[in-house]
Amino acid sequence: MFTEADHQHMSRALELAALGMWSTTPNPRVGCVIVRDRQVVGEGWHRRAGEPHAEVLALAQANGAARGATVYLTLEPCSHHGRTPPCVDALLEARVGRVVVAMEDPNPLVSGRGLAKLREAGVDVRCGLLGNEARELNIGFVSRMTRQRPWVRMKIAASLDGRTALPDGRSQWITGPAARDDGHAWRARACAVLTGIGTVKDDDPRLTVRAVDTPRQPLRVLVDSRLEVGLDANIVRGGNLLVACARSIPAKVDELKDRGCEVVEITNAQGKVDLPALLRELAARGVNELHVEAGHRLNGSLLREDCVDELLVYLAPVLLGNATGMAELMPPAELEAARRLEFRAVDRVGDDVRLLARLPDRLPAAPTGGAAELHPNS
């Protein structure tokens, strides 16, 4: 059983992990709290790839006081050599007495090995405390490790009657400034932001994070089957752009490359960009969360090809009538055949309403062996 103090300290570890919301990609967001004699002696959170992990920072702050202490970790300590040494070895060297972990690491290079090594050394290990919260914090990392594709969040700004643009394509601005700023915060937490050539032609977006301070800009991804993007488009400026096309044009590819952009040719049987293959390509590049801001045609294609995990929808208190909808989809023959989503959150943002709705069963269940009562030392 976990105590009230266990819950309190793990909640603090999750708060620390969330500080890396915009900076840790492609690594997971991890927090650590070290407690000895009911006193917090060390805290740490992972900031960015290549820098010390949360455990190492917390141990450094503890400054020798971690012997016999309880360590609260939002994710299983790594047991392999990556850019940094294994954190499990640092914990063992510090001679900690107890380790409480929110969730096992879904990375196949770890996946229970860190916990096993601690147990083998006689450390009291418990896993599963606030596991759902830890999983949500790293839902993109879990998706990439278990499905080899990012967690895809589709952002839509719409009128109350579900319209996203006027018939001529104009859509700026349906929602208010508070909702737009909030959308930038969701952009900032993503590893990449994706749009389509139609949106580039209609709105000429930059797709950068501007309304909030962020230590990095997400990769910009453009779906452009015929490689039509203009070299003077805002999305091309500054590079940091991956263009997915169905048929490359060598001269255009070279021009984009000169501007710091990259082009990949990923073609399906219909001669368009293979969207599921593009997700796999992005996962291979370390993209955990993919934020989509596209038009109704690309939105429809992504939904039809089961490339979307959840919808982030901002509804403005306006009516646009017979205008462009959220996604180009064929209606079901019967209501029973309609795709159902689960509301995760409904919030007021300025004058608008923000809905977060998830398609069900998007990720495999957490390992059953992560339950605390199944993991006492023998």
C-alpha cells in the first residue's frame, strides 16, 4: 500500500517532470524527489536530451544524504548507456533504500530492466503510484515506443456550428486571442507541427510558437504531394521544415535544401503522400507528439487513415452557416456506425470553449506487472 506521504511526493515529482514539457524531446519528461527521514533532500527534472537525467540531478542536490532514502520517480530509471550513463547505477552507488516509480519505461532498451536491477541489489521497489498521470504526461513517448508512431493531436478552431473557414478559405480569426495563445502552448509541447499545402496557400502560416516563451521551436512538417510550396512562403523561412511529397522535383528539392529544408518522398498507391508511413518516418526521427493544424481535406484524410489519436477543438460563439467543415468525411450509413470519441476535458478559454476528445483504445494497456502489490521484493 502507498501512504499519503508517497502520494504527496510522487505528485511533486510529476510537477517537476512537467517543467520539461517543452524541452525534453525526444526524451520523456521525468521528475525525481528524494526523501530521507521525512525530509526532501533532493529534487531534479530532466531538461533536455544529452543533459543529466532527473535522478542524477536529485542525487547531486542530496549531496550524500540519499543513503537509505526513498526515491520517487515518474519513470523507471534507465539501465542502458545512451547519451548518459545508466541512472540505475547512480541510485545503487548512492545506496538508496527504497524506490517508488510511477510507471515502467516503455522503451524496449529498459522495459523493466531498471527495476529488476534494483531489486536484485536488495532495494525495496514499488511501481504504479500515479501511473495514469505519468502516462498522460509522456503519452507521446509511450506511443512512439509501443506503436512506432507519434501521438497525433489534431487542433481545430471552429464556429459553434462546426465551420472552420469561409467558402473562399479565409479562417483568420474565428476564435479569440486567448484561444489562439492557448493553441501556441499546445504547439510548444509538441515535437512537430504538421499542416497541408492547402492551408499554406490559403493562410500562409508560419507554424512557429510565438505566444509563449519556449526553449525550442518544433519541427514544421508540410504535406505537399506535388511539391507546390512557394519558396517565399512563411513556412519555408528559417528552415526547420520537412516537406513530405509524393513525387520529388530535383531542382525544387535543391532550392528548398538551400533554405534549410528537407524533402522526403513517401508515396502511397494512389500517388499521394502515404500518411501512416509519414508517421513512422517522424517516429524514427524522435517525434513523440505531432500537432496537426490543417484544412478540412487533410484532416479528413488523416482521420480516414486512422492517423489521429485525439482532437483539440476550440469552439467560438459564432455561426458561419454553409461554410467549410472540420473534416472532409463521408457520413456513416447509420448512426450506430459513427466513430465515437471520449471527452477528456471541456474548458472555457477566454470567450471560447476548448474540447479535448480522444479516440478510444489508442494505446496498449500499461503492463499489469506495474501494479504495486505485484512488485514487492521476494
